[in-house]
Amino acid sequence: MRQAQTTTQVQTALRVLIVDDEPAIRRALRPPLTEMGLEVFEASRGEIALDMLRAESFDVVLLDVNMPGIGGLETLRRIRAASARLPVLMLTVRDTEDEKVQALELGADDYITKPFGVRELVARIRATVRRVRQPQRPEDSLIEIGEIRLDPPRRLITRRGQPIHLTRKEFDILHCLMSRAGRVVTYARLLTAVWGAECREEIEYLRTFVRQLRKKIEDDPANPVYLLTDIYVGYRFADQQMLDETQTIHEPGGADNAVSVASAAN
């Protein structure tokens, strides 16, 4: 299975493979994605998608979780066995939190829940591809997002240039999330990274620490812009693009007015 090479001089359209058994969903997505500069390909089952991935290169895969045949999760497992870095976003429905967690644990880069706006989808696609193509930073490198600056070697956090006192565990949580900015980190993965595998079920314990962290880094802890919750799944620290988009949405006329594809199959 080949993965698309990063363009060097010529900026080419992202090649997107949509894998969904609903023809109406694929038909609804093709025109707006094409209009927004993406090159769209389709597969109705996981088996077909795997054959296409062996034959040619794609920049990103949109993979539906619930499909006949081998299904979305098994398709993801086989994609990851062949290509560790090919960006994969899962298309899910509401109330499938266990499947979202499982997909992330299997190596999905992100998920998007139906219904969704096309602009939101394109933004997620571009952000995921950008993150995957970025060179991996050393664990101890400085991280600066918005007004938050994290210095791992010195275990120092500043906001607007002012130091913030964090406990050791609070710092470890923030470092884990900021080093993966823009991506969901599941509760189990975060708990394992900070406390060890024996604590991977202690979600309420983690929530207590996150509440304290928000009080220290957010202007309004009840409406956070940095440390975000993916309900029943985990947490993500906003990357710079997410912060910029949040600012745009709150400007007049800045909301995503794209038509939802939720009812495309109805």
C-alpha cells in the first residue's frame, strides 16, 4: 500500500478516499468537497477501499465505522498494518462512543460525527493531513499555542508571559495533551501515560485534575477554548488552527453555513 508523497514545489489537490456504504452520503459529499479543492474517490466497502489503497496513492481516507463486510474498524486495522501514517478520519454517528474510542485506539487520526457541516469536514481533513506531515518534534521541545507556552525541560508553564503553578500530575497531563495538540487523547490513553496502565479506568479521578487545570489556564473554565472535552471519549488541546477558527466563528458572519449531510441518505 503506497502513501501519497508530500508535495514539494507544485501544490496539488488532496486526494480523498471516501469509504461509505451509503451512496447518498457519497453523492452529497462529492460536489462540495470537489468545489473546495479536493480530489474525491469513492469506495462502498472496506474490501474495495483496501484494493484501491494497494493500487494507488491517497492523501487521506474518510472511513465510515458501520459498513457491511469487514466493517470500518477492521478496515482501519488493516490500513494501519500496511501504512502507519496515512491519515484516517472515521465517520461516526451519535451514541457510538465505544466505537470512537476503539477507532482512536486502533490508530484513527480523528473522527467526525454525523451530522456535520462540509466546511467543518474540510477543516478536519486539512488539519489532520497537516499534522501527519509535520516532522515529529522531540519530547522535550518547547510548545507554544495561543497564549500558553510549555517548556518541558524546565517543567515551566506560562500564560501571557506569566508563570502558572501546576502540580506534577497537572503538568504531565498538559504536556501529554499539548504535544498532541488538535488530536483526541482517550481517557484510557491519558490515564496510562500519566498514572500507568493500572489506572486506565479512573476517569472521574482524571476529570478532577482537568477541572483544576482549566481554572489555571482558561479565562472561563466553564467554556474552555484550550482544553476541550470530547464527550465520553477523551480530551484534546486545541491547536493554533482550532483557536483561529474559534475566533473566526465568533466574528459576524463567521459561522459554518455549510449544509449538513446528516439526512443525505433519507
